[in-house]
Amino acid sequence: MSIIMAFLIGGLICLVGQLIMELTPYNVTPAHILVGFVTGGALLSAVGLYGPLVKIGGAGATIPISGFGHTLAQGTLEAVQAKGFLGAFTGGVTAGAAGIAAAVVFGFCMATLFNPKG
């Protein structure tokens, strides 16, 4: 059942992004969606709405880019409680360090293995 919920929640998050790009009269690009989803994930996490979504959807809620915003917000909140004011600057990066490092390493590997043209 958890696989089905992850599929549904992740699919709904992606559907929202696609609908925003297709149905808005403005020129909304994937970059706009990226920034909006990270910010939206952080804001929903800050008000306590993204946590229950993660409990229901699991990886379907944590893997999309809105999950990265949630991770940043939760890391910042935990670091502020543990370290005080300094945690506001270090908590988000510390919480997202594994994902950021993986993106850099895998991006480098792909760029090394495959010679992009253009």
C-alpha cells in the first residue's frame, strides 16, 4: 500500500507542476516551477502541513523538489533549537548535504562518462 501512496502523492505533485505550466496565461518555465516547489515545500513544512504528507506518501513526497524544501526547513528548525541563531544559517545545508553531494558526484560522473554535444 505504501508504494501506491508514494506513486499517487508523487504523481499529484508532478501533476500540479504540469498544470501550472500548461494552464497559466504567463510564460511559466520549469525554472519557475523549481523555485516555487522548493519555496512551497519549505513553507508547507514550516506551518506543519508537509510532515503529514510525508507520512502518507513517503518517497512520493520526499523525492520531488518540494521535499528538498521540506528538508531545508526541518533542518533549519532543528538546528535553531539545538544551536540557536547560528543554526538558522547552518541547519538547512547540513540537512540537505547528502542530497547536494550526491547531485554533484553523479552530475560529475555523467559529464565524465558522456560527452555532451553543444
